[in-house]
Amino acid sequence: MTQETDRLFAQPLPQIPDFVFNEAVVRVFPDMIKRSVPGYPTIVENIGVLAAQFAQPHSVLYDLGCSLGAVTQALRRHVQTPDCRVIAVDNSSAMVERCTEYLHAQDSMFQELLPVEVLEADILDLVLQPASLVALNFTLQFIQPEQRLGLLARIRQSLLPGGALILSEKLRFADDEEQALLTDLHIAFKRANGYSELEIAQKRNAIENVMKPDSLGQHRERLLAAGFSKVVPWFQCLNFASLIALP
Ligand SMILES: Nc1ncnc2c1ncn2[C@@H]1O[C@H](C[S@+](CC[C@H]([NH3+])C(=O)[O-])CC(=O)[O-])[C@@H](O)[C@H]1O
Ligand SMILES: O=C(O)C(=O)Cc1ccccc1
């Protein structure tokens, strides 16, 4: 499997197009997300650990906005519940193609993994089957803000009693000082991972129209409005957090 270094924004670009999950991004994605999202490897691995506590026989585990299937692979490393299957969904054809290859590679290396189906689809159009676990790992922030409540309500409806939604997101902070501090610290994290000031600035420019983070308070209120009964943050590193929402 090729692991390329992310240099997508290393050269000055005359004009910066909106960020899209295309073939160029797919090639560098594992490197990009690890160097950009503090705590990402810990979150991904532990989604597998948490999922094993919620998984129920004869149910589906969803990985919505699966990209290259990192969460799906973690689910398959940790969940051994009988008759569970994973459905991984992404609307980027480049992501789905590479994700499918990676999951075949996992199949060839390990026995008795949960069966998995990779779908190229918009998660807003998906008819959800009864699920014991739904993971939205850094996906909701790319959904139009006005579509987010409807999506969460549909996820809530699909969840079996005893199931859970795991929602990971970049956070925004209502307090200006807190927002400024955590933004600076996130930039320091990127710099420490080898990104230049130019790369950091151009990436921010590319992403700002397509990725719209909410505050923890907004997430909590919206999850409750969608019908979830309890929202429990289980991880935060700088301005990136992951929540468990219970039906
Ligand atoms: N409407 C949509 N329908 C389906 N997919 C979508 C939609 N909108 C965006 N996506 C997909 O959501 C993914 C978001 S990345 C998730 C990381 C992954 N979860 C990981 O754990 O590695 C997060 C990031 O890059 O910061 C991309 O692959 C999009 O194509
Ligand atoms: O928040 C940021 O600055 C990011 O770079 C997050 C991110 C990581 C990977 C793809 C898109 C956005």
C-alpha cells in the first residue's frame, strides 16, 4: 500500500479551489489526516474498543463517511459479535475505490473478520437498517448545517436499544479567547508535524467553505433534539473531540 506524504498545499497556488475528496487527496489521505487531526489514531482505534461494547448480534455497524475505511478496519479488529456486519459509506468514488482495496487487503491478512460492504452513496440519501453502532468520524462537519439535524434524527431512528452513535468532530468555541488559543495550538500541532506556514494557510483557505464546525453545546442540543437521550464526550485533544450519543 502506498503511503505518500501530503504536499498538496506546499507550493503557492494562484487561487485556492474548495477542498474536495478526489484522487489527489486519496493518495495522501492517511498522512494528511494523521498530521492534521490531533488524536486521530487514538480515536480510530478506540472506536473499535467502544463499538465492541455496543455491538449486538444480527445488526449493522455503520461507518458513515468512511474515507479509506480506517474506522471499519478498527471495527473489524475489535468486534467479534456473531452475525454483525459493517456497512461503510462514502460519496467520493476515489475514496470508495481505495477503501475497497484496503479492506480486501485486511481480509487476506486476517481470518474471521466481520463481513463488510462498501457503498458509494450520499449518507443523506441512505435508508438505514437496524444498527447497533453508527460512527460519524469527522463526517458531520462536511454536511450542510441545515441537513445535520435530519441526518442525526434518521440515525437515531435506526439505532437499536442499547446501541450508540459515535460522533467525532472538529470543535468551534463560543468563547473568543478559547477559540483563539485552541486554533493557535492546532496550528502548532500542524507545524510540529512538518507543515509549513504556507501549507497551513492554503489548507485553511481550501477547507473553510466546506467544513463548518459546531460548538460542543450545539452538538449536544442537536443530538438531544434528534431524539438521543444522553451525550457523553469520551475524548478531546485540542479542538477535536469525540462523543458517544445514546438512543
Ligand atoms: N454526504 C456525504 N455522504 C457520504 N460521504 C460524505 C458526505 N460528505 C462527505 N463525505 C465523506 O466524508 C469523509 C470525511 S473524512 C472522514 C474520515 C474517516 N471517517 C476516517 O475515520 O478516516 C474527514 C476529514 O477528511 O476531515 C470524506 O471521505 C468525504 O468524502
Ligand atoms: O481542521 C483542519 O485544519 C484540518 O486540516 C482537518 C482536516 C483533515 C483532513 C482532511 C480535511 C480536513
